Amino acid sequence: MQFELSTRDLDATLLAAALRPLDPDARIALDAARGRLEVISTATAAQVQGALQELGCVASPLEQEVHISGGSTCCGHCA
């Protein structure tokens, strides 16, 4: 699942720590410059949004997935 973040002041370590109670095996890919986050987890989108909201960050689901370096949407054909 991918999200647009309301703030770009978060780092990957902080985000991963916030998601760990929901899913210790959750993986994330963060594009901090664009404020985009990909989460691969057994947690629901609502649970992820709730955890991020506790950090003061509103996360809106992306309607169309985008390539986030290191994420699962990579098809291997970037130029």
C-alpha cells in the first residue's frame, strides 16, 4: 500500500518504529523528498494511517501506485 504524507520531516527509522507494534515484519520504502511511503505489511491501511497520525502525519492512500526506490512496485525497467 502506498501513501502521500502530509509532512516530509519524518525519517524511515521513525516510521518503521511506529509500525513495528502492528507488524514486526513490516517493510517500508520512503521517498522523503516527495512525501511518499510504501508499506508492505499485514496491517491494514487504516492501522497504518492511525500509527502515522500518532506521529502527527496524515497519510492519504495513493490512487495510482508509483515507483518508490526499494519498494515492491519496481518492474526493473527504469531508464
